Amino acid sequence: MRHLCLLLFIIISTFFAGCVQQSEYDELKKENEVLKKRLSEVSAELEDLKFGKERLLKVASAQLSNKEYSAAKKTTLLLTIKHPEIYKDKEYLSLTKRIDAEIKKEKAALAKKRKKAEEEARRRERIANKNIKKKYDEFQKITWFRTKRNVFYHKNKNTKFKVELYFGKEDSGEKFFRLKTRYEDLRSDYHETNWIFYEKVQLISDNGASLVIRTEYPDKQSDNGGGGLAEWSDNYIKEDKIFKFENSKTIKVMFDGKYRHTFKMTKEQLAGFKEIINKYKRT
């Protein structure tokens, strides 16, 4: 009898425990459904805040005002995806019309600017070709391109300085710059000569570009016959160093040695220098 009562107690306890667990489960399930519903509502609210019709219209309008035409166009496209019915909206239609008009104007302005730049490039090319001569050396297998312009700066009737940029193009297609410099100082009864005996030449542009050329034998040669002094040098220059002078408005030159002399390139020297760079890039 005692064992029977114990067994009955265990069965009753288990039954009530199961009822309690089922009740808790049902309650949790109900709460979970409520939370899922609320989460769905919040997600919809966030979606509306981020991609709502009114908000996107305001964003596109602000982008148009800020001249961000491409961004405004993308926003109106997003509107059509999120709100297919937007095609009937008067505000949307007016906004897209204004955006398309501005994009059309912008493209026209860019095309005009591009055309002007191309015409200017062709003009410079014509001028450069007019003032550049080329000669093929069949022994070296190199075509040389040199300016026809006057590349001398005259300090006075007895003293002059030459700065000539030129380039060669091998049959293989390889190109390279060279820079010729020359200093002449003629002795006379009325001219006291302090010969420079230059050891380097430096170029400085108004845009900050700088180039130092060491003029040493065998690139450098000299002759003091004929009652005066002539020194000249022919040096290889890396193209990246020359390209820095492409947009220069002025270039200062210094011949430096026992003495030094500084001068600003003449218009002819500067034009010839820049035309050679332009020709190099187009050859």
C-alpha cells in the first residue's frame, strides 16, 4: 500500500510539472509572435524612413540643388524601384525633367570643352611640326627631332648661351631626351672677359620644377682658339625630369662654374623647349 501511494504521488507530480512546462512554452510562443510582429513593423518603419517616397524626393531635390546631377539621377531611379507608382507623381515628373535637362547641359558643356581642348592640341601640333625638323641617321638607326627656333640667349654682342632640348627615336621605338648647352665668350679690345668654364647647368621653372645637369667630359667639350672661348655639352636627360617643365610659363637658366650667369629663357628658347616635349609625347 505504501509503495502504491508513492507511485501515485510521482505520477501526479509529473503530470502537473508537464502542464506547467506546456503553459510556459505556450506563453513564450505567444510573446515571440508579438515580438516578430513588432520587428516586422519596425523594419517597415525603417524601410519607409530610408526609402520612403517623400524622403527620396527630398534627397533628389537637394542633390539637384547641389549640382550633384548623377547622384540625383540615381536617386530617382531608386524611387522607381521602391515605388513603381511614382511615374504618375507630378512632383517626380517635374524633378526628373529638371535633372535630365541639367545632365544634358553638363554633357554639352563637357563636349564643348573637350572639343576646344582637342582643337588647341591640334593647333599646338601644327605649330610644333612647323618648327621641328627631323633627320634619320642610318648608321645609328635613330631619327633625331630638333627645333628650328633660335635657341641662343645673347647677353651682349660677345657673349651668348645656348639651351636646346631635342630627342631621338630608335627603330625599335625607344625614345630619349638630350639637352645641348653652349657658352661662347669672344675676347675683344673693348670686352673684359671672365670666362665661366661652366661645370653644371641648372633649370628652374615657375611651377617649381628643377633640373641640374652636370657637364663633364666626355659630354663636355671646349675650345679657346680664335680669340675667345667656346664650351659645349650634350647630355642625356630622363624623360620624367623633362616632363615636369611641360606647362612652364618661364624657365630660368644658370650656367655655373668658375663664374656663373643666370638668365630667363627667351620666348623662342621656351617655345622650342616645350614644342619638343609635345612632339616627344606624340611621336
